[in-house]
Amino acid sequence: MSEPTDPISSEALLGQRVRTQRNKLDWTLEQASHATGLARSTLSKIENGLMSPTYDALIKLTTGLKIDISELFEPTEKISGSGRRSISRKGCGQSHHTPYYDHVLLCNDMSNKDMIPFKTRILARSFDDFEDWSRHTGEEFVYVLTGEVELFTEYYEPVRLSPGDSWYIDSRMGHRIVSVSPENAEVLWVSTTNPRATKNL
């Protein structure tokens, strides 16, 4: 009788997919580092399941490694044309943990989306919890579901938002979000993957 094996962690699975894609491109870690803008040591940790990348790092990975973000988490349906649909049932979605946020990616079975929807529990409690501003290509819309958050942005004064409040920002502007209610706030987050300037008109 074979011994039961422990289920592979989400970090290890993501790392395997990053390594597989890098190998498909026949790139060394150094070449992947140059293409993604991530340090070689950071890439190594991600590939070995020792680090859960932030959303910013995921965007850099997918852009540099020429892969859709959904493909880093699960097999996707590459459906072309206008007949596309994806449904996420309550309580379902692909979890992705970072030091600042617990994300649940929604409708992740469809690749090549212009928007990435996810529900997020805000873990950060202070501006100083972050090592740096979060910034990446695209735009994002966030709607507060529960709790209260404080939104810090590079060019504006901080603002507190409660359930029913929302914001829309250019994601290239530095931003950080923290929970300021007794419980960790939850938000619905929708982020675009590319800036408008690069889209075909």
C-alpha cells in the first residue's frame, strides 16, 4: 500500500508553471530576470515555491514570460471569438496569498481576458507594512464589500472607504490599501492587464 502524499501547495504549483514556461522559452533564470524585471533570486524563490508573488510581480511574470495570468493557476480554455463565458460559484475561485492580501481569483478558467476579477481580504494594517508602493500597467476598480479600508495613493491624500464605496485608479500610480476596521476588510477588485495605449484600436 503506497503512502499518502501531501497535496502540493499553491505556491509550489505556481512555481512549477513558471519554471515550465521559462523552459519552454529556453531561457536561463538570468534571461527570465531581464525579461520580467524581477531579480534572479526572486524568480528562483518563486519557482521553488518559497515565495508567493504579489500581484505586481505576477503581472511582470506574465508579461515577461509571455503567458496569461490565468495559466499560472490552472488549465484554461483558450476560446477565441465572441462566444466566451465563465462562471464562478459562491465560495469557489483560485486562492492566492500574499503578505498584504488574500486574493481569490474569479472566472479563472478563461484566458486572454482584458480584466482580472478577484475578491480580496485586506491583511495589511499599516502603511509601513508594505516594502514599496504597488504599481503596474493597467487600471483597477475596487468596491468595498465589508469592513473599512484606507486607500493610500502616490499623488493624493489618504482616504477612508466603507462598504458600498469604490475607487478607480491608474495602476501605474503607486498605491497601498490597509484595513482599518476591527475585522479584515473584503473588497471586489477588478484590474485590467494592459494599458490602453498598447491595445489595438
